[in-house]
Amino acid sequence: MTKPKIGLMACLVFIALGGAACSSAELRTHIVSVAITGGVSLTNEPEDSVAEIASSAPVIYLSAQVANPTDSTQVRVKWIKSPNQVILTEDFVGNRQSGNQFEFDRTKTVSALASRITKSGISWEIGEYQAEVWLGRALAKIVPFQIITDTKANQLSAQRTINQISLSDALDSQDRVGASKTIFDQATNMIYVQVELARPVSDEIQTSVRHLASDQTITTFTTVPVGTNPLVFTLSRERFGRLWSNKLWPTGTFEVTVRIAGIIARTQTFKVV
């Protein structure tokens, strides 16, 4: 009878110690998250998280969340152009209440700081960069990022704005494309094109449809979207079939191209058989 009781007591002690260890880990000062961003909120939270920055960007921000800070917590941010060129070093001690808007608040359980570097010339030097976040003497986080040309940055932005292009020969009860299809019959009456947005955009969106074999663009839909609701366009055989003598869709591959402010964001093909 004695041995089982001893075993049970040992298990209880182990569980209790494990719980204490977890509680201790949760309460220690640490860096929760770090993001390179194009802007921060009034509480230093990132507006977005990016890995590529346009060379013309006037300011680049780093946002870092500090958890369970103490009166002696010190955070240092180092901005580095690879491999080892230090551009800027900035220190934070949690005294946001003194009026420094980019400081974290050591009186809060979790609070964010913001470090920033400002362009000094016409543009940033293209290349690889990284930001290091130090907690005291310990390296807590490393965030790599790139400075890229404005042209490439605009292309990436356009690509990330369009989630996907879907096609179907029917709409559902919400006037969105039904079962997605990429192969249609020549006599299909309606082909619906749906462009799904990942985020709001204020620029003009052009959606063109081209028959590849004849290199003929049969139509281009132009719109400025409101919000992120999907854009749905209709290809009617009654209207566009007139382009061909038999009033049917021509066989072959068609390409749907979506451009934002003239920049190609995404393409999708479908076939008529």
C-alpha cells in the first residue's frame, strides 16, 4: 500500500512543479512578435507585415511587442544592410508615458514599440537588409527584408491584391460564380468571370479576355471596385459570338488578364472544346 501512495505523491509533485515552470515562462519578459512595416498605428502596431520595401519608401518601420516588461527592461533595435553595415541603432526603455510615442509602455503587460529608419537620399540602396531586436544583452529576434525597385514593388503589390480568378457557366443565389470550371462547350451561353480581391484598392482594374490562337482581345471590363466584394463579369455568347461566323465560341485557349493601374496582377486560362 505504501509504494502506490509514494508514486502518486511523486506524480502530483511533478505536475505541480511543471505548472509552476509554465507559469514562470509565461511571466518572463520576452519579445512576442516583430514585423517590418510601412506604417504603425497610434499604439505602434504594424499596419501590415512586409518582406519587400520599395526603394522610394520615405520611412521603414519595425514594430515589436514586448511582454511582461519590468522597470529595468531595455530593448535595442539594430538596422543592418547585409552583411554587416549597421545603419542605425535605437534603444527603448519603456517610458512611453513621458511622451515618446514610439516607446513601449512598461506599465502594461503587453505593449509595442516602433523603430524607424528614414531615407536620406533619393532612394534606398537595393539589396538585402535585416533588423535585429535585442532584449538586454540577448538577441531576441532577427527579421530579414529586401529593398527592391519601385517597379518590382508595384508588381508585387498588384499580385497580392488579387486572390484568384474563377470561371463558371452559372451563378449561385448570391450572384457569384458557381462550380468553378476551366473547360466550356462552344455553345455555352454564358461564361462568368469572377475576380476576387484580397484587399481594397482605389485604382482602376482592367479585366481583359483574349483568344490566344487568333491573338484577339474580345473584351476588356474596366471598374473601380468598392471594398473587397468579388467582381463578376459576363461573357455572353449572344454578344461576343458575333465575332465569329458560326456565332459560337471558337475552340482553343482563352486568357483572362487582370491589371491594376495597368500592371498585370494575375492571369487565368480556360478552354473551349
